[in-house]
Amino acid sequence: MRMPHPLTTAAALVLALVTPVIAADAISGDVKKVDEANAKITLHHGPAKSLGMDEAMTMVYRVKDAALLKGLKPGDKVKFEAQEDSSGYTVTKIEKGK
């Protein structure tokens, strides 16, 4: 069996440590307001460790695609994923809770 070159292994390890994690953990929340015209949603949610938020809060999020808001209304329980970028926090996935 051929062993990988030590530099290849080291490079792969450095790349894995430096590359930002894009996938986020699902966050549970409640819909407070839906603004389809501006592709925004107001959510109340518990701690969101994946976003560095240690306490519950209500926030307005942009959505990656306004189509994600179809069928959502205030009072709905949801699970969502979001990421932080230069323009703020953006919801990348959202689905109604059960």
C-alpha cells in the first residue's frame, strides 16, 4: 500500500482548518413577520451557536431566495440555517416545524 506524502497530508490538514464551515446547525424559531417584497423574515429564536449567538433573540434576517418565504406566516414554528456574510445574516434554508 502506498503511503501519502507527508506534505500532501499536512496541506490537506491546513486546508481543512482554514476553510470556513458553510453548513450551519439547524436553529429552532418562531416567525414574527414575513416581508416577501424585500426578501426578509423576522424570527425569534433560541441560542444559535453556529452564528455565535448565546442567547435567545428576535432578529430580521435576509433570505437567500424569496421563494423560501412562500407559505410562511407569523406564528409558524420553523427550523432554519443561516450564515453571516459582509451584509449581515442570511437565511439559507428554512422549513416549517412539526
